[in-house]
Amino acid sequence: MSLNRILPIEAMLLVAVIWVVFIIDLVLPGITFNTFGILPRKLDGLTGILISPFLHGGLAHITSNSIPLLALAAIVRLSTGSTQMRIVIFMGIVGSGLGTWLFGSGGIVIGASGLVFALIGFLLADAYFSPSLRSWTVAILSFVLYGGALLSFFDFLPFVSWAAHFWGLVSGIAIASLLRSPKQDQKNLV
């Protein structure tokens, strides 16, 4: 079985780019990409909405985002297909980034945790908006594997953006609502 059958090529490329940017930032003196993260409510911080998921502050930070990103993207693809996975990833980046830009506090926000939370939110909400045995099984599995991440909402650590986590989760829920099964909508009309 090939790796691409398990892990989506798009997610592997995304994580590869994240690591390449991290390594370049680490080894080239005088280059600090992290200044291009989200700067809440500042016009020059808008570009960070799309760039921040590729920027990380250290090895623990990048690792704690890379592994869940690969696993959750694989679960989304297996449960909904490649097209929806791409939509969830793109909209998750934009939604969590925009929410962080509008409502974040403090300094520059970097990292892919907003996207990770968007994937978690999508998988959990998909069971509600498009209920099936598969979607509920996926939601329960996702919660068992990554539900502990939701506890970060109650543990305000320094240098951790609650806004990215929160708006990522909200974005994932909104995306699940937007992408819900048309068949389910027809059932609700009857």
C-alpha cells in the first residue's frame, strides 16, 4: 500500500512546505519569516492569514502541528473525499486566519494550529450536519485522538493563540454546515 493511499498528497506537500520554511528560517542568518504571521487588526498583518500556517516558532511547535495535520487531513479525505478535504483545508486556513486577524490579541500569530482545529471542528460537526454511521464513527475517532486539544481553550498559556484555536474550530463547524449532504437537507424538508 502506497503512502499516498493513506496520507493525502496535498497534506504531505503542505507539511513539507512547512518544514522547508522552518529549516530555511533556522539555517539562514538574518532571515526571520515569522514576522510575516498574522498581526491582528493591522493592514500589514493581513498577508499573515495565508502565510501563518507555514511559520513555526520551534521544533515542538512544528511537530505538534505537523502530525495532527497529516492525520486529520487523512481522516477528512477518507470520510468525505479529496475534493472536500481540499476545500476544508483552504477554508480552514482562511477562516481561522481571518478570525484571528479580526479578534486576536497581542503580537504576531504563527502556526498551523488554526488549521488543525478547523479539521477537528469539521470532523466533529460533519457527524451532526451529515449524520451517518461513518460520520459518527469518524467524529468519535477524531474526538478520542484529538479531543484533548479542545482543553487548550481552558488553559491560556503564554505565546499560544487562543484566537487561532477558537476560530479554527468555528471555521471547521461552519465549513461542515456549508458542505453538508444535500440528501440530508431533503430529509429535513419532509
